[in-house]
Amino acid sequence: MAKLTESWTNRSLLRREKIISSARKSFIELGFHGTGIAQIAKDATVSAQQLYRDFTNKEGLVSVVVERESRALFDPIVDAVEAGIADEHALEANLGSVFETLLVTLEPSLFLEMFAEAARNPNIALILQDTDEAVRARLTNAFRQFADVTVPDQDIDVVVQIMLVIMGGLINRPVAEPALARQTLARQSASIIAGLLRKRR
């Protein structure tokens, strides 16, 4: 009986992942409002009824995708900061490498869609705000360890905010300038952030 339950659970999880993947693909191509449940269900090879059993409505799917994309952006960056915080050269190298990877792998159109939706939908806005708050807390804690003890908390907060602004720009720039020299931009952005921290040691 336990094996049957485990098998059913695994199938259910795989089906949900397939639906989420199909939804993400459609959201990138058509936007949140241009994507219909029927299209997602068809692409995921499930019935619309099954999709509604798994996610209740399209906003439930949008919420899952928004949360995952936010984490896909922020988690590697915060991990890189925390891993390199004891050594400013390692910090700069880690950030440069992560920025470069994200510039290639992230979908700028999806992030633009997420922020546009957040301006209209308080539930989506709350997901982004909660993620932002958690990221700022982790970055502040990491940078506090890097900085001199005499550096005021406001200075640390300024560095965190500047870093988040740079990250936002890195996501959006390829939309306006597709031929962007991404590797150079990623490395220079990491150098700027490391330089801001270096002044506070």
C-alpha cells in the first residue's frame, strides 16, 4: 500500500511539474493574460479538469512561476555573496560568474511580465515583496560580516539596494540591447559591487 501511495505521489508531482513547465513556456511566449488554461493543459498533455484540480485557477499557476523565477534569480546571487564574503577577490569572481550565467539563462520577457503583473495584482506583488525582503535580509547579514564594525547599518543598506538595482538592470538590458556584451557587463557589475564593499572595510 505504501508503494502504491508513493507511486501515485510521484506521478502527481511529475504532472504538476509538467504543467508548471508548460505554463512558464506559454507565459514567456504569450504573456500571463495572453495564455489560456486550455493551451497550458494541451501543452502539458493533461485535461483542463485535471489542471484545475492541481492549481485551482490560472493565478495559482502564475504565482508558482513568479515565485520560482524570483528564486532562480536571487538564490544563486545570495549564495555567491555568502560563499565569497571572507575574501573580496572571491566575492567579485563569484558574483561575476553568477551574473554572467544569469544573463544567459534568465528570460527577460518573463521578468518584465512579472513586474507588470505585480503593478496590477496585489497577490503577485506580495510574492515579489516577500522574496525581496528575504533577499535583502540575507545580503545585509552577509555584507555586515564583510564590512568594518564602525560602518553604520544605513551604509550597508545602501550597498544592498544598489546591488538590487544593478541586478534589475542586468535582467532588463538585453531586451533594449540584444547585442549587449553580457560577459563584460556581468564582470564590471560585480567589480562595482565589490568596490562599494571594499570602501566599507
